[in-house]
Amino acid sequence: MGGLVIAFRVRVRSHFLDMKAGGGKERQWRMASDTPGSGNTTNIGSIYGNLDDFKLGNTPFESETEFLDYWRNYEKTAELRKLKFSNIREYRSWKQQRTDTNL
């Protein structure tokens, strides 16, 4: 039998998001993905998976700090993202280049 698939839309400024199906609270960054929630906006997308993925916080982000910085720097258009980053791997490379430049 397949697992229950749940999707959440989260806001950067809230610290916790109720997990209705899980009965508890989980930090938003542990449930967010590095892709937008839709193709024409920059809403923060959620991880997709079964209930255990949400309970375990299977996310691409290593910390809340990385999550916040990623989405604060995520560009609004695909054209601008080509110049910066469009996923967590590119973000980490972009971040490293900025750090190296500031040394």
C-alpha cells in the first residue's frame, strides 16, 4: 500500500508549522524543498513524500540558517536565477564563491 503524500506551503517568517497528519509541530525548514511551490511564483515549495519523510524532516537544507539564506536570495525569475542559483547545489557553490571573494 502506498504512503500518504502531503504537501505544505510554508512562510519564511513563521517558526513552526502544524503537521496536521503527524499530530505535532515541525520546524518549517525541515519540511521545505529547494524548489518553488509553483512554476510562476517564488513560493517556498515543500518536500514531497510519505508521512515518514515529513516526520524525519527529509530536506535538502542542512540548517534553518541555510534555509533562510537560500530563500532570501532566491531570485523571482528564471532568467535571474540563471545568473545566481536555482537549486541547493548551485546555492552552495554560489555561497562559497561569495565567501572566497570576501577573504
